[in-house]
Amino acid sequence: MNGHKSKKEQKEEQPATAQQPEAVEAATTVTVPADEYKQLTEQARKAAENWDKLVRLQAEFDNARKRWDRDREEYTRYANEEVLCELLNSVDDLERSIELSQTKHEDFTAFLKGVEMILSRLHDLLRRNKVCCLEAKGKCFDPHLHEALMQVERDDLPENTVVEEMQKGYMIGNRLLRTAKVQVSRKKAQPEGEGSGSKEQEQVYNRVKGSMISRAIA
């Protein structure tokens, strides 16, 4: 009996390692050298400063962009103020001329002379603003400069020649301001059976020939 231990005694003598270990939370504290901690702190401070600068620069850029948009809109609105003032002078002259002609205080010859003077003043205004008239009549049709309103049969002119200007075109410097509306020449259609090509070839040729003009009319 004395040489044997009871189950209770054996259980009490078991080492502590035999017991089931309890769950241990992971450590959240990291130990770093003082120099490295100081360096990390300085980097965090600089990152916060840079972020603050970025936010302020973004706000300044947005404000500047809005200001530029307002200035550009205002400039566009009032850029032609001087030209418009000169046009108003011509409008005043025209109104006075019409009023005088209606009250019969001025004869037709004087009225016509007044209109010619106003037109001369307007032409001078256009020249000073580098606006010049396109010379279209007799030129080869150019869809970038001309707008074809109709075709006329002309055997005395080359194909696609501007026959008549129905409305003048204008350039401002080297830039097109308004296309010229024109009549364009074409050859008279040959009677069926004449010419060396077949009817189908002639139709294809006519479609290609008129492609420039049809694009401008469209």
C-alpha cells in the first residue's frame, strides 16, 4: 500500500506543463531602437506637412482655374468692344441717312453718296482688323474656301470653276472667317452614244466629279 500512490496523489504530482495552456493574445507593442524611433517620428511629421501642402496647393489651383475661366470669359465677351463701337458709328450714319431720305430732305444722289461713304468706312474698319475679301470668281472650286450653291453648264470654262459669287467670303489673317457662296461650272452632258466611255463609266465619273460639290452643299 505504501509503495503505491493513489490516483489523487499522482494527479497532484503531474508537472504544470501537462495542463492545457490558455490562449494568449498577440503582443501589440514593438520595440525599436531610439534612433530608428526618432527617424520614423520625423518621417511621419514630414508626411503630415507634405499632405497639408498638397491640400492647400490643390485648393489654390482650383481657385486659380476658376479665376482664369472668368477672365477668359470676360475677355471673349469684351474683346471686340472697340470694333463694335466703330460699327455703332456706322449704324448711326445709316439711321440718319434713312431718316433724311424718308422725310425727303435729301435726294437720292445725296443718299447714295452717304451710303457709299459709310461702306468705305466699314471697308477701312475691316482692313485695320486684317479682314480681307476672298477672290473666288474664276478660281478652281475649293471646298475649304467655297460653298457651292448650284452648278451651271459652261463649255467655255474648265470643270469646277467658280462662275459667280453669290456671297463674298472673307479671311481674317490666314484664317477663314466666312466661306464664299458660289456657282460652279460643269460640262454639258453629252448625248447618249457619244464619247469613248460607256454609260456606266460616265455615271461613275460624274459621281466622282461632283463629290466635292455635293459635300459642300450638304
